[in-house]
Amino acid sequence: MSGFSSEWLSLRAPVDARARNEEVTAAFLERLPQDRPIRIVDLGSGTGATVMALAPRIHAKQRWTLLDNDPALLTIAGNRAREFPDIEIETSLANLSRGIDASALERADAVTTSAFLDLVSAEWIDGLVAALAERRLPFLAFLTYDGRAKLDPPHAFDEAIRLAMNRHQKTDKGLGSALGPDAAQFALQRFISAGFTVVAGASDWRTLAGEKAFQTVLLDGWASAAREIGEEEAKVQGWREERQSLLEAGGLTSMVGHVDFAAFPPNSN
């Protein structure tokens, strides 16, 4: 259910690594069982970004179940994760469009995801919260897009692109009408209403001028979204060409707003 190519996931990996919120990550790790092997289920695993971020910091035997609808990405994820000696990996081809199969959470100690919640619907998140509340499982979500985006230096058409992108983010990605930039706040409210304690913080992408390949794909994606939403082709193309010229000259950086959060069920240790 990642919906992304392995090339894009590889390009974004170092940007993601810089962005992840340390306070949120540490809070989640502190609440994991410390005295026995840990079972974690990862949703929309892609090429295994969540495993790669957390596994080196968990000082216990680990069993991860990775769920995604792309077998090629799951193969990559499984191979990457096996470099850690204390990890057992199970990859599972899963259609998450109707929510999480309850059987996937059997014997789990925690559930995680990365860059996934902004693709799902309100109903999907409600189902997730209910499933986690029923089983009293903690949850960690890395890198949920929150609607903020900024290029430096600015361009007169940047805001039109951002607004178009945010509208596009709310179209159906195969998991219902996506919440897009509203996903993080919606999920936080739902978890709090269900009695969970939450720890949240910004996890913004902040690119470096030398990250041209990543920013090229990012700009392509924004331009494509704007076209699909109905922005005038000539304006989009002009903006795209000007931004690429500046990028090639080493003069463009970008910020894309994200939120990380961890949610802990009532009376959990």
C-alpha cells in the first residue's frame, strides 16, 4: 500500500532519516517491552524504512511482520532487514484497502507505519484506532504530511502549487477518500478520544542544495498533482522549468511539513 517506486523510496531515505522526530521515537522505544522478544507489525512497509530506523535501537530479539501490497518492495524490505542478526522478518502481501485484518495483530506488541496515514480515509483511521484500543497496542507513525511546503527562494506560483498538491492529496489512493494534510491531526484527535496518551512533534523534510535527484522527483510530483487538479498547463510548466533551472544551479532548497506521533493505550507501562 506504499504506492511508491523503490527508486523514490531510496532517494527519500536520507531526508527521512534527518526528519524523524527524536522525542517521539525515544518515547515509543521506552514503552516497548524490555524483558522479552518484541513483535512489531508495520503497515504499508514499502522497502522497510520503519524497520531500518528502529531495529538498531531496540536491544532485544525482534520479530517484524511487514505488510504491503507490492511484492517487489516487500522483497527489498525483507532483504534489508535481515542484515540485523536479532531480527526475524515475515513479509505479508496485504490489501489494506478495507483496514487491518485482525489476525495480523495477533500476539503483536506494537504497530508502526511510515509515510502512510496521509493516504488513508477517516474511516480507515477510525478502524485502526478501534483495533489498537481493543488489543491495547501502542502505535508509532512516522512522517505524515501536514500540508506545509515551502521552496527557497520563493516563486509567485509556489502557493498555487502547494494548494493544488494538498487538494490532490485528498483524492482516493485506494484506501478511501484520503485525509491528506489533515491526517495527522485527525488521527491524534481520534487516539486521544479513545483514551490514548500521545506524543507528537514535527518531522519536516529539509533538503540540502546538493540533493538534486530527490528534489527533481519532488518537483515533478508537485507539478503532476497540479496538472491533475486542473491548474493551467502553461503556468505549471513555466514554474517547473524555472524551479529546475534554479535547482541545477544549486540554489534551491525545500521544506515539506510532516508530523511524527506515538500513541499509547490507557494504563500501558
